Amino acid sequence: MIVAERKPMDEIIDMIAPYEKVLVLACGGCVTVCLTGGEKNAEMLATQLKLAASQADKTISADFDCITRQCEKEFFDNLTKNPDDYDAVLSIACGAGVGYMSEQYPDAVILPGMNTTFLASNVANGIWEEYCRGCGDCALAWTGGICPIAKCSKSLINGTCGGTNDGKCEVDQDMECGWLAIYERLEKRDRLDEYRKMRPLRDHRKDRGKGVRRLVLKDMIEEEPVNE
Amino acid sequence: MSEPVSKLQKALQAGEFVVTGEIGPPKGTNIGPVIHEAKEYLKGAVTAVNVTDIQTAVMRAGSMVGCKLLLDEGIEPVFQMVCRDRNRLALQSDLLSAYILGVRNVLSLTGDHTTMGDHPEAMGVYDLDSVSLLEAMCTLESGSDLGKDMKGNPNELDGAPKFFKGCCVTPCAEEVAPQIIKLEKKVAAGAQFVQTQAVYEPARFEKFMKSIEHLKVPVLVGIVMLKTAGMAKYMNRGVPGVSVPDELIQRLGDCAKEDRQKVSIEICGELISSMKDFCQGAHLMTLGWDHCVPGIIAAAGLA
């Protein structure tokens, strides 16, 4: 899932300062699951914004709404409030939601209430940890299912560096060395041959080096886009 | 055995016990004192001098300029290259540039993470790693580069370099097996010599050397001068894969302040003489105490 954290309150207050009528818009997708951008968060944030405004001798109206997913147009029909009726919409979806809403409501001011951080799993109550960087070239088959891109602080592909220390990474003594974990997993499976292999250089075009990435399923395209 | 391209390669091929030194370019433009010290204390005393590459991710003048200034003084440099700050275009370009300037020895390193240094917000690159940087050197030597021309054929260089290629290893890492496999990959990728991370445990180092016998690559044991007991304790806490025995910390702690440098030199000398029979050289990292190098060499019984 995509993890996003709410931006610091001061930053949000600065962002909405020019506006009087604000809609805080939650997303029912990933950010609801990681308990940061769901309907309850939107309700609470709207209240906090009104409180902060009143403390600053300002008056704002702040409503809230929530749709199933902000990254899919079909769910926009579920909006109970119209974004175009507001001075600004503070979206607490991930960046994909904010960006897509901005594109679909070009006359509305859609602002990001969140910092989108990483692709994660919920590893314990209240803890989400990064498992994928979306690099476009999955390595998990030869690393025992442990991602060298996400779990190594340097995203190395040929094995551990000299910064591994008692199983931890030089960057943070509380962080596991991803490559040591890979080594141990492969050793247990008697597959250290995978560790020994020379890995081809990464192709960063698959990552973020070639502009906007798209997934196109030709069979699923119903009609040619008009503007192409 | 290939025709040596440097004095360092020649000495190692001849089976001499080789000593190398190390300098770090300054944070600023005032590089004169560092070069002066190298000329004063390292020239003639060591076979080659490493020039660090933005070590510990603390921004400073670059390795290549230090190498060039050493060459001007008749001192053979080892050009350290980390993969943290440059992508494959810049790394290959700098290899060509360094070769044009007369650099022949290159040491391939991963590089400490950006967050360890004084620009923690900087992006870490790691487009190549310490293995693929060695492969890149071999590719350049073959007259090509890592790219392709418009037709998908290998690019052709107008003049190819020839390096003596080195790498690093941490012999006393808590988990040494994955380090050894990585070293095997570095040697397969073209590494011709090894300079190690600091070693203070000769017995552990001897065991390590036995475990890499099959690689048949010359190894220069890394000796980092312990200036104070506090520094030794810091290394135990903060430097991965380095463990300073209590006995050495005690010796540094017990001696009078004015004797500390003498004791520090003695410790380096003892370490080298206890390990010189099972490695091919020593790499001295004096952290600015270049004037101690002749003393260390004498204390090791190498003079």
C-alpha cells in the first residue's frame, strides 16, 4: 500500500491562509488503511483548521468529505460536496490522488495535506515499513524475497557494503542491513549462488529516469484517446 | 602477469612488502599544507599515497586534484573513487580524466552514506557499486564504455586507459562471509589489489587471509593510527567492522599525554610486524599525522 503522512500543521495553515472556504477531502484507499488520510482524519483536520483560524482571529469554514479513491474518476460521483464550490480543497490522499483531482478539477485549487512517503506493509500495530521502491525491475526472485532497492539504504545490487555492523546499517543502528538479511535468507535456502552472481547495471529508465511512467494494457483500451 | 602500469603494481608483482599512505584533501582551497606534508614525510617512505574521495561524506576538495598535485611532486597516487556522488557518466568521465592526468592506481569504493556526513540532505547516487565500477574500468581499458551507439553497438574510445585497479574489504566484520563473497565478485570484476578497512586483531585477520587464499590477490592491511583512547573507543562504537581490543585502549589511556604519539606509533608498528607474514603490504591511515609514517615503518621493522 501507499503510505502518506500528514504535513506539519504549520505548513498546512500557511497553505490555506489565502482561503476562507475550505474542503478537507479524505480518500478511502491506502491512506485510510494507514490511518492518516481517511474520513475521520478529515473531520479532525477540518476542526483543527477552524480552531487554528479562530485563535488567529480569522474565520474560515472547513467542511470535510470522503470518496472511495481519489485516483479513480468513477468515484468522483460519490462526492457529496462539489470541489468547485470551495476556495480550496485540502486533499489528504496520496500524491496520485491530489494530482489526479487537480487534473480533473482544473478550476479548483487542490492542495496537498499529506507527504506521500513509500510503498509499505503494516508490520505491527501503528507501524508501516517500506517494502518496495517501485523501481520498475523487481529483484525479489534472486534475493530471497528481500528487496535490495528498498531494504538497502544505498540500494546496492551486488551485495553488502562495508557499512554493515552487527547486522545493522551504518545509517541507523536500529535499521537492519538489508543485504545481510538477503545473505542469511539465501544461505538458509542453499541459494548463495544468487548472491555470487554479477548483477547487470540497473536501467534507470525503468525507475524515474525517463519521465512519466505509464502502464498501458492495449487489450483494455476501448477507444483511441481523442487528443493523441 | 600483466605489464605493470604503476610502481605500486610493480612492487606487489615483485613480491615486496608494500606500504601505502593516505591523504585527505582539505575542506577549502588551501591544499598546500597537505601536499607539503606528503612531500616531506611520505615521499620515498611509501610506494603510493591514496587520496580520499569526499571521505565520510563530508564535502571537501576532490581526489583527482590531490592525485595530480602528488604526481607533480613525484609521488605516485591511488585515486579513490566512491560511487555515492556520481552516476556512470561522471564516473567513467573522471576515470578518463584521471588517466589523462597520469593517474594509474584507482581504488573502487561504495562510499559512506550521505546521511553520515555534513550534507545529509544530499541525494546518494550509487548508480554503479564497488563491483560495477571495477567492471567499468575494465570496459574502458578494452577501448569501450558502458554505453552503446545509435545502432546498439559498443562505443569506441579514442584512446583507452590502463589502470591498476583496487578495492576494499572489511576483514574483521562481525559477519565476514558476505564480505568475502563481495570481495570475490570484486576480484572477478577486475580488482588487482585490496586495501582493507582498519584491522587491530591480527589473529582474526590471519583467519580472514586464509579464507581468501583462493583469490590470489595482494592485500594491504589497513592500519588506522589510534591517537587517543577516546578515539579507539569511538571506533569501537561508530566504525562498522572495526574492533579495537581493550588492551590497546588501556595502553593509550595509561600513557602520559606527551608519550601518546610514541605509543601510537609503537602500536602501528607492532600490528604491522605481527601481520606482515600473511599479507602483502600495509596501508597506513594516519589521519593527518603524516610525520609519524617514517616512525611506523621503522617500528614495524621495515626500514
